[in-house]
Amino acid sequence: MNVCKLSRFALAIPCALLFSSNAFAADSAVFTDLKTIQMNAAWVKQIKNVQKHGVEVFYPNFMPARFKLVNMKFGGYDKSHPDYSLIFQGKGKNSVTIESAYEGIGDGPDGYKKLKGYSKTFGSFGVDVFKPHTEGNDTNEFYYLSDWLESKKKTTADAKRFYNLYGTGITDKEAIAILESLSTLKK
């Protein structure tokens, strides 16, 4: 029996919502090679705009479950060179940010130790770890700041971007795993 025929009045609105929400879900999803990510439709539109300029948008296939994507920021050098930040929030002030930059990158401070990792996308990379309340870290948590990473994929000079991770509330292993899991969002 067709569910929508059970009661025209009682189910008219829920059936309409069901069908319209399916259409909305397609417009508010992005894809990596491993998963589908549901997100705000305005963010999806911004991601597509950034991708039109040849910018690879990287999303982590691994993020500790205690962190959720809460914001995306779009900006950059100018309209032809857009950048983005993906901000994942955990408990308290803990957060992990994946960001891109077209220009203005430089060397950050050195942490008390340097973690090493390898990604198929970026090759070898390092992550500086800062103890709480030390130079470069004014938080109560260990702070992580990766090297600026460059995709091995050939891009035009105009589309070249650099990427990094910074955050608190994660472990050494999680910092490396997040960076190793970065995957290009599909257009």
C-alpha cells in the first residue's frame, strides 16, 4: 500500500517534506573518494565557487568523532585566488582547522617536538607540537601546527595553493592521521 495514500490530510505534508528533503540532501552534500559529507548548502555553493578557480578543497576522511564541522570561511588574496578554512569544533575551545593559502605563507615557530608523517597527496610532512602556555601556544592544551603542504597534483601557477592544519584537543597520532586522510572533494 502506498504510504502517501493512507491519509491525504495527515500525510500530505510529511510526504512532501520527505520528497523535498531528498532533493535538498543532494544539494547539500560533497564527496571524497571514501565518503559523503552532508553540510550546509551555502557551504557547498562556496566550495564549488572555490573549485571553479582551480583550487583543490581537501577534507579529512578521518576526524575524531568528538569534533564536528561547525564553520567554513572563504576569503583570500582576491576573488581570483580564493582560500578557505574548515573549522571543526570539539568540547570547550578545542578545534581543528584545515586551511588553504595562496599567498603570505611563512615558517611558523618551532614546537618542542616535530612529528613526521607521509601522505600520498602531499608526500612527507611535519607537525610541530607546542606545550601549553609556551611560545606559540597560549592555550591550556597541546597545540599542533603542520608544515605548509603542497599538493603533488600538477596545477597552474595561478591555482597553486598551500594547506595546513592547526588545532588543540587532539593527540599526536590523531594530528598525523587527519593530515594523512586529507582527500580532495569531488566537483
